[in-house]
Amino acid sequence: MLREIIDKYYLEREKHKEQQRFYVTDAGKCGRAVFFKFKNAPRKEMEAHILRLFDHGDQIHQLIMKPLLSMREIHVVASEVNIPPQELISGRSDAIVSDGRDLYVLDIKSMNSMIFDKLCEPKEENVDQLQLYLHYFKVPKGILLYVNKNTLALKEFTVERDEGRALYLINSLEEIKKRIDSSTIPSRLGDYPGNWQCRYCQFRTICGKSGEGEKSWEGFLREQGGGLV
Ligand code: SF4
């Protein structure tokens, strides 16, 4: 009984709202998957236990922030900082911290032991997100702090601001926005279906049906005659 009630809580909370702006987490992602998300296309729903894991990740962030907020060696300038309002992207970094000399944007990521143990360098998609924070906050350095959910071990990587990468990511999002506004499904990833994003993609079914190249969204809906899933 309780399991069903708890599952229902998470599944109802996950109901998809119409997305108006990009999230920082969309940076560097497959443009077609982001397009489908904006169009609220049918997707493989996440299971309740995965949603609980995300929630658990939020608790871990709080656990990590507690010592940072109380130690003298580091000053938390601000926590949960929204990027300045603009048309394209919304997002919130975990914190901006100072060691007395430099400012750093802090982004905390939690993961299971299997992924954590293999991590020798920061994940590319995490660096991309951090680059957008560094760009919008105009801060020269950031820290990616990885937490092992199973053991609570930590790994830390300092990342320098790379303005070229940030501008490339913003430009890519602007290109996806043009496709969304003109209702044109972007092309698949070049290495579909072998790309890691395809393996975890919630839109694999609809992506498989809609062919390889760019295509009109409305035309595709007509072809499917309303039977999208
Ligand atoms: S299956 Fe791959 S190419 Fe298709 S939308 Fe998903 S990530 Fe993109």
C-alpha cells in the first residue's frame, strides 16, 4: 500500500509542464531530444525509483553544503544562484564560493559507485553546464564536486572558464530554438543509435519513427495519423 502511494507521489510530480526556455542541463545534449521535450512528444516515462534517486541527489547536495557553510576556510558567497534572467536559458548553480582570493562556481553531482570509481576527469556534459554558469556569472573558475551516493566519497575538479565553449553551446541552443519555432525536427545524432545519449533517451521510439534527417513536425504528426506511440 505505502509503496504505491509513494510511487504515485513521484509520478504525479513528474507530470510534464510545457517548457518555455532551455535549462542549463540541455547544453550539449542531442538537439532532437531537446526538441521532442519542448513539443511534449510521447516519451518513455521514468520509473518512480529513478525519480526518488534524483530526490536523494538533492538531499546529498544539502549534506555537502552544510560543512561548507560552517567552515572558516571557505566562504559561501551565495547558494542556489539563478543565472541572470535572459530569453534563452534558465538554471541555478549550487553555490558561488570564495577561498579569500578567487571566486568559484560550485556544481555538485552525485552518482553511484560504478560511475564514480571510473571517473578520472570531469564528465563532458557537466563541464558544459559549468561553462554556461561561468559565462553568465562572469566568474573565471568553477569546481565540479562529485559525490559517490553509496559511500559519500568525494572527487573534485577545477575547471577554467572557456568563453569559446560557452558561446558554442549558446549558439547550438539558439539553433535548436530556431527548429522549435519553425517546428522542424532536427537531425538525429550522427552516431545514432550507438551514442550514449541514445541508450538513455526517453524519445527513442519516436526518434526511430521520424527518420534520420530534418523533417516537419506537423507533417510527421499527419503521417502518424495521431498514433504517435
Ligand atoms: S535516440 Fe538518440 S538521436 Fe534520437 S532523440 Fe534520442 S538521443 Fe537524439
